[in-house]
Amino acid sequence: MNEIFFIDRCLGKKLADSLRNVGATVEIHDDHFSQDINDEDWLRIVGERNWVVLTKDKKIASRPLELLAVAQGDVRLFAFVGGDVSGVVVAQAFVNALENMQRFIRGNQAPFIAKVHQSGKVTSCKNQKELLKKLPKKASLGD
């Protein structure tokens, strides 16, 4: 399985280089989107492309529009949760977590949001069932 990892603009090129150095396929936000695009818009597009989102924006898991975009786009998202640390530390955490992220992808249906810890450990944040509850209810034919 060769996933394509999409690097959110908040992470920068250092992470992309670090992941490429260990053989990962990487796409960078600024190569595909303008700086001012809303998160919920690029999240849906990245999900449609079946790319895996890497971010350090922990608040995505609590913002209604972004949660809806993750659900609608069938997004697989990993958020770094190790606090305010240097880009080098964040990059190393994602490199350390690469195998764990791939295992998590194999074991969990999209959409999902998972946390990447500084140690490289990966834990679930919001699973498919929780995220699909965010989708608007379809009107029944009897309405």
C-alpha cells in the first residue's frame, strides 16, 4: 500500500522532506491550493483524491464545518498532538509514526481523525461512526 500523504500548510516543507527521505509519497498544500482556501474546502478535495491528511491543527476535531468536511470527504486525517515544539520534532514524530499510521489506515474505515504523539504512537480521536453522525440526515420519502 502506497498512501499519498498530504501535508497541511501549517506543517511546512521540512516534514515533506523528512517523509520523502524514508520513502513516503507526499503532496504539499501550497502545490495544490491557495493560502486563503478554507480548510473545509481543501479537506473535501483531498478526501476525494484519497490522500491522507497530516496536520498539527488539533482544533479540526472540534470545528463543526471541518468535521463535516472530514465526514463528507471520507477523509483520513492524522493530527500531531505533541504541543508547541519545533518543526524538526514534529517531522520526527510523523516519521516515527509512519508505520503506525499505515497500520491504523489498514485497520480503520474512512473517515477518521487520529492523533500522532511525539513518540510516534497513533491513537484514535474520532472514528467513522462518530464522524458520519455529523452528516445531515437524509429526508425520508414520506416527508
